[in-house]
Amino acid sequence: MSASLRSPAPAAAAPAPPPRGTLRRAVRLLDVDPRRAALAVLLGTLALGSAVALAAVAAWLIARASQMPPVLELSVATVAVRTFGIGRGLMRYLERLVSHDIALRGMADLRVTLYERLAAGSPQALLSVRRGDLLARVGADVDAVGDVVVRGLLPAAVAVTLGTGTSIAMALFWPPAGLALAVCLLAAGVLAPWLAARGARTAEERGVQARARMSATALGVLDDAGPLAVSGRLRGELDALHAADTDLARATDAGARPTALAAAIGQLAVGVAVVAALVTGVPAVAARLLTPVELAVIVLTPLAAFEATSLLPAAAVQVQRSRAAAARVLALVDSAGPAQPRTAVRSTPSGSTPSGSTLSSSTPSTVAGDTTTARPRGPVLVATGLACGWPGRVPAVTDVDLTLAPGRRLAVAGPSGEGKTTLLLTLAGLLPPVAGTVTLDGVALGSADGGHMAGDVVMTGEDAHVFGTSVLENLRVARGDVTPAEATDALRRVGLGPWLDDLPEGLDTVVGSDARTVSGGERRRLLLARALVSDAPLLLVDEPAEHLDPRTADAVLDELWHAPATRHGTARGVLVVSHRLAPLAAADEVLWLAGGRVAARGTHEDLTADVPGYGEAVQAEEQETS
């Protein structure tokens, strides 16, 4: 199914620390190749090892050259300096290629996993997540989880490898200097990152909540600035945005002191290592245990050895940031739940007596005749005693009975605020029923396999998303193998033929983010064309005629009623929620909602003649168009 939900913003909960193992679990979802990771560590070690070797050889070369030896004695060191200088840049470049490849592949794998779980799992997982927060989780939060590889784990592995090797090498020259270097590297590589992580932990746990609120509130303001201004709620939303920004600044300030202390410890460790080498090395030179040239090496080499540990405080901060982001991503994955296998075969559900005033002899289970003698080919969606509403609120509509099968045309109409869209969301499985049941081929939507339902039922909501990509790729959201010819045909069916002809690059023309470069009517028909190219035999369409003039609206609805069969030859079953009533004459049955229930049902002609509210709405519509 395809729909975009705008649920009320939940109250901000106090941030809780992520459970243990959260980051390890998220990193496993990145599906990191151990061989690539080992190669990245090796290249990173060679890059920084070249820097350390460059410092050591340069120190030896400078000290030895001051003694005026024969030039040939310096030739090898000269070549080594050039080799390590070039090798440092080359190995760093190769390490970046490999490590970023690991991270980008992992982000792609995690997003695929996230999308698959959301698509195949329970749609109700999205009900409590605002649109901006959802975008933040699948965007910035997934990036933060992937960044832990490049900016957290790999630098730590390189620092451990290089620090161990450098300390051993220094100990071979002069054991006291090697021991002092090892202790200082531990202080810079363990104590400093621990302090940085301590400061970042609270900052990130508070900051990730503030960033999420900023994203959600900002997107809400950008999307609905007009309605918010008219309703007088724009100032409140701007105040909420300012409060989130203030909370983010406070969260950053909270971690500044430990981070500054960590940076000071790192610099202090470098100085201590150099001083220790001097304090222990000068007497060793006097005692002829070290040569003056070797003293220069053990004093200057630590300056390069700490390059690896200098990255670790930032790596620790990244780990905390990634851990907080991983908790949000995994919460979304877990809330979707695993897709449950179907346990029932397709069957034709028995009919039920509809509620409300029945003005036609047909029942909701009638599909092209008596279902006892003719079984419809394809899936059947049945609602029985259905009550619909948002969780925690009074039901918007109750006692709904209907059956949608291939070839059947149903319409839902009624005054604004009667729960028409809420009913559609419940039939699509995007809202849980308050009471009653909704089944697809006899299986309750809550237990139906998500992938199967996504192939059988497609919903096009009022605010379904249009992506900032080409027209063709927007249609391929419904079916990835849509050909240009099929896309053109679908666009012409919904009255967008002239619009398509005027586009500078035709189907390859890029549509602005969420269709901001097209009109409201063009956006609505583009979404309808997306539904038509899908293979789903059951279409649920919310207000397809909105933002259209009466003539165009009638033509679009007429095309929808006569939607072509799927590629597999299954006739389309269509349920339309519409504020415009004239085109509903082509529907097999119209459900009129009033007073929070199905007040009447029947054909358009019967409702016009026998239901006062419906007839008055039809007359008012005729007067507006005359």
C-alpha cells in the first residue's frame, strides 16, 4: 500500500539511555564484510605507520646530517623519507576508499532492511511517528549508524594496532621511552575518549530528541504554513521549533566541559611522552647507552605516534551519537514487527447484511451477480461491524459493513469531518479497527502478510508523497518495471496528457520535492496515475477530484471507475472517497456517512431521491456548476 499519514505529534518523552547491545545489533544490520574491514584497518595502519616512520627517519636524517657524514650514508634515509611521505598520502586515500565503501554499502543495506520491515510489517508502526521524524530516522539516523564504521570503529582499530607497534619499536631503541610512550598512549587513547564519551552520552541522548523534534516541527511548518497561519497555530509551532533549537544548544553545551578536558589530556600526553624520552634519554646518551642520533629518534617519534589517538575522542563521540541513532532506527524496525506468514487460503467471504438504510436490493457482498454462483477472480476485502478512529480518540465512524472485490465500484461520501479518510485508512490496514473486523481473503489485516497485502491493495491518500525525482520514477514507486509507454498511457488516462507534452524532458522531467513545482490538481492526478500502473486489483482512493474543476474532476473519476485490468487480467475493484457526488452515478453502491455512521447506502439515483442530506448536496453541487 502507498499512503502518507499525518498523526498528531506525540508528547516528547524524557530521553532514556539505549539498552545495552543496541549499537552492536545495528552494526550487524549494516552487514559489514569482515575482509573489507580488515583491509581498511590494514590500509589505515599503513597510512599512519608511514607518518610515524617518516617522523623517525626524518629525525634520524636530520641528526645524522648534523654530524657531516659521507653523503652516501644518507641516501637510503633520503629515499625512505620520500617513500614514507608518498606512502602516507596514498595509503590514506586507499583507506578512505575502502572504509567509505563499507559505510555506504552498510547504509544502503540498513535502509533496505528498514524499508522491507516497514513494508512487510505492521503499518501501525508509523502511526505515532511524525513525518519529519520518520524522514530523520531513515535519513540522518541511518547515516549516523553507518558513520560509526568510518569515524568510530575503524579509527579505534587502527589506533590499537599502531600504538602497540610504535610502543614496541620505541622499546627496542630505549625501553624506558617505550614504556612511557605506551602509558601516554593509553591515557590519550583510553582516558581521553572515555571523558569525551561521557560528555557526549548525555548530549547525544538529549540532542537526538531535540533534532527529531526540530525536523518534525520544521517539516510540518513548511508543509502546512498556510493552514497553520489561518488557524492561529503557526506561532505555537515556531515557538516549539525555537524550544527544540534551544534544547539542542543546551545538550551541546552539557558535553563541552568533558570534551575540553579530553582534548587537554591528549595534548598533555604528547608532552609527557616527549619529556619522558628526554629525561630518560639524556642520561642514557651520557652513559653511552644511546647515541645522540637515537635520542633524536625517541624524542621526535612520539609527536607522530599520537596522530592515531587524536582521533579517538571524536570516535567516542561518534559511537555515542551512533548508539542513540541506532536506538531510534531499531525502535522503528521493532515496532513494525516481523511479517507473519499467511495461514489461510483465499476464499470468498459470505455476505452480511449492511447497516444503515438499505436503498438497493444489492448487498455489500454482491459482485457482478450472486456470489453464491459466481466467485470473483482476485482478492476480496471485507469490513464487518467496523468502527474506525485514531488510537485514544472517540471513533469517527461506526457500524460499517462493505465488500470490495475485483470489478466492484464503491463510493463513500458525506459531510466533512464524518471520518471518510479514517475509514479508508482502516480499510487499508494503516489504522487498527476500534471494533469489528477487516479481512483480506478471510484473513484479518492485522495478521495478513504485509507483502501479500501490498500486492493486493493500494491506497492513494490526500497527502501521499511525491518524490523529488523524475515523473517516470515517481510512477515506478508503485511498480518498478513500469515502461515509458505504460507511464504515458496512465498519465493520459488521468488527463495529464497535455501536461506531459509540455514538460521540457517528458517523463524524465524532475518533479520538485513533494511536487512543489506542480499544481495541486496535477499532483493529485500524478498520484492517481501511480495507482493505475500498480498491479494491485483493489484500489482505495481518497478525494481524487480535489483541486480540479468540475469537468476535469468528472473525467478523472470516470476514468477511475473504468480503470483497466491488471497485467494478470484481474478486474479492478475501486473504492473512492469523494466530496463530488455527480460522478458517483457510475458506482455500484454509495455509502453516505452522517452522524458517525453509515446513514444510508444504495445507488446514486436512490440516495438522491430518498436521502435528504444526499439530495441537498447534489442540488447544491448542480447549482455551483450551472
